[in-house]
Amino acid sequence: VCGFNGADMASNANALVMEAGDFFGSQGCDLHGIKVFHKAKVDDAIIYAAAVIIQTNGPLKHVFDNVIIGKQSILPKVENVIYEDKMGTSAWVYKRKVLVGNRNLLINHGVDVPKESFEKKYTRKNRKALYLAVNGKIMAMFIVSYSASPELKRELKKIEKSGITLIVRSNDPYINEESLSELFAVPKGFIRVMDYPAARVYDKYSEMSVEKSPAYVVHDGSAKSLIASIRCAVTTVHSRKLINFLTSFGVALGFVCVAFMAAIKGYGRLTAGSLIGYTVIWNVFVYIVSKIQRISF
């Protein structure tokens, strides 16, 4: 956080806008298995799913990027992407309509899905079934899971006290306000998920760039670093206000004490040592209170 100017700017934020994928990073999601249907090839299923998930910057992007060994150049172009709330994404790949989402997405598009009892055999221990359908036929089921970073969870709990809301863009069927609240153990309403029209506006403005801009806050690009920097900015502003108040109060208290001693004709008792002692004790008190206040954030 670059000085008090940076702290003032950052602490005035009402909300932080982020990608859902930033919450999980490279270690927050896992792929546990793949089940193919209608004699589909596993490689084809991975290519279709990876193309959609990586291009839409979903939480599972790192998982599928690892599966294709980082060779994103082999992925086909994805067009006409549409996110359907709490269901998943539809898009066009190789001039074919591709669906990547939960069973409700496929049902909504008239695609036959396995029975829920079949799905439940693979989705124990909080695992989820992510379906892939191409041209109206189910092609594969990916068994995935999501986990919260303990460090990010701590940062979210701290910044929640500041009154700043997190607004998240998600195109993942399993990452919504309820699941984020449960995964990161934060109150409902603290994290809001954009609807599709708002996400399109976000895409438009987030792609804009300028040649020069003051760097009020610098972070390493991770969600934890961004949230921690904003929290530190808020803490810095609160601490400065508290220190200014306590310092002014200490000066006023000292003046009142001197005036009182003068009124009772005890002015002679005010030695240089007593004034220095008072100043030291009060500064130590201000330091301790400011530290307690910072720890509480």
C-alpha cells in the first residue's frame, strides 16, 4: 500500500470485483475421474471441456490446464459463450453446441442425463459431477471437487469486518453465493455473484487499459494478496484516525492537568521529569491501543 494516499484511496472502496477462479488458484480444485458416454473418446471430451473452461476463466481452469500439460495452443476456438445461472455454460466449438455444467443445464437443453442414483455413486465426499454434452448428446462426466485455502479464508474473515462487499464473476455451476459462503465460512451476503448481464458489463470494462495510472496498491495477482492489501489499507486508515484522536486527547488531557495544578497553586510540582514521564506513558498507551486495534482487523 503506497503511503497514506494509497491507503485512503483503497479504504474508500465499497466492493472488490473478482473472478471466481481467483478464489481457488492452482491448488483449490481437483479432478478425480472421467466417465465417458456413447463410446466417446476421453481425449475429445477433455479438449471440449478444457476449451470452454479455460477460455471462460473458471475455477477449474488450472485443473484442465494441467491435464493438457499447459498446451493451450491445441484448444479450439470457443464462440458465443453464455452462462446460465447455477447451471453452467453453453458455447459453440467446431460449429457444435457444447454444454458444460450440472445435470440441470443438460435437462434445460433437452439432453438425457443419467439417473441421480448413478451420479451419487461418484459424488461422495462433497465431490461434484460436471457434465459435458455435444450436439444434444451427453459425452462425459467429470468428477471434481473444490476446497478453500486456509490463508484466504482468514483474510476473508478479516476484511468482512470492514464492510467491503466481494462481487464475483462465476461461470461455474457449483460456485455461487451459497457455496462460497459455506466453503469460506463467511456470512451470506458478504460475497455476491454477478448475473450474466452484469458479467458482460464487467468483461467490457475489465479489458480496458490505460498507458499510465498511479499505483496506489500493488499485489502479486492472487486473491489473497489483493484482499490482504485492501485490508491493510483499511487498517492503516483506522489506525491513523485512532492515533490522531488519542494524541489530541492526550494533549487536551495534559493541558487540563496543568490548568488544574495552576488553579490549586500546585504549579511548582510540575517538573521536567513529570512532563517527560507523562509523555512517555501516554505514547506507550497510544502504541498499545493502536496495535490492539490493528490485530482486531
